[in-house]
Amino acid sequence: MNTIVLFLLTFTIQNSWGHGGEDHSKKKSPKVVHNSIVADSKELEVVYKKINTSYLKKIKPIFKTSCFDCHSSQTVFPWYYEIPGIKQLIDSDIKEAKSHLDFSNDYPFISHDSPENDLKSIEKSISEKTMPPTKYLWMHSDAKLSQKEVEEIKKWVKESLEALK
Ligand code: HEC
């Protein structure tokens, strides 16, 4: 049993919480547009509010369990966070995740992209099962999205994109 834990831990150390191992460090760092996004019209503001209402009700609870550790300021740090060397790896993963997409302030999300594209990229990551990252799931099995949750998120994205048209 101890050997297994040690093995997993070694993997975790090597891969941090792991995402695909993609190196984004060479890319230009994205411009962070804060979500004090001013909707250019009253109409758009109403749509954002509507999308957020259904986000809060149906999606946020799912994201809290599966995404907030990396994409928000509400990280629940794992016990191995205190192990020397691990802290830096996890911190840099969180920093990178948040530079892409930060769910801390609800919808519209803090992001380097538009509120509409954020929805599309969420749909893509869910469909392609790239999020939450597999290596993170090894240590956080409760974060794995069930088929029902996947459907729920897809439905919310679809309805939201329609509302934004
Ligand atoms: C272990 C940390 C971690 C968890 C948990 C996690 N992500 Fe990520 N996510 C990242 C990192 C790091 C990136 C940036 C690098 C990349 O794209 O792989 C990212 C990128 C993304 C992107 C691409 C954003 C863009 O504009 O390029 C989306 C969308 C996304 N995550 C959605 C989610 C969703 C939805 C969840 C929960 C279901 C989730 N992530 C859980 C670490 C995480």
C-alpha cells in the first residue's frame, strides 16, 4: 500500500497536478481582461445576468468540486502541498490555469478571451475530456465529471450561446 502511495506521489511530483504537459511558457502571456466587463448594452447585461443565474444554480456546484482548485481563488490545497518542491509546482499550475480562465467572480468569467469564447472553450475541454486534467484526477477522484454533469454543462453552454446570439 505504501509503495503505491509513494509511486503516485512520485508521479505527482514529476507532473505537478498535471495537465497535458503542454508548455505555454513560451507563448505571449495572455492579456487578462477583468470581468468588470462592461456590457456595451443594457440588453447584453441582462443576458449575462440570465446566464449567471443558471450558472449559479446548476453549474457552479459542479465547477466547485471539479475546477475551483485550479481556476479560482478558492483552492483547497492537498496534504502533499507542504512537501518541499510540490508547492511551487502546484502554485505555477494554478497561476497558469487562472491566467486562462478564472471562475472566482462567476459569469462572465475573468479571462483573456471573450465571455462567448469562454463558453466554447469550456464545451471543448469537457467534450474532449481534457479538463479536469487526468493526472489531477488520480489524486482527486471526486472531481471526475459524471456523464450527467457533462450533459448539464453542455446544455448550459448551448442555452447560453443561444441567449448571446
Ligand atoms: C489541476 C488543475 C486544473 C483543474 C482541476 C482544472 N483545470 Fe482547466 N486548466 C488548467 C491549466 C493549467 C490550464 C492551462 C493549460 C492548458 O490549457 O492545459 C487549463 C485550461 C483550461 C481551459 C482552456 C482555457 C483557454 O482559454 O485556453 C478551459 C476551458 C478549462 N481549463 C476548463 C476547466 C474546467 C471546466 C475544469 C473543471 C471541470 C477545469 N478546467 C479543471 C488546470 C486545471
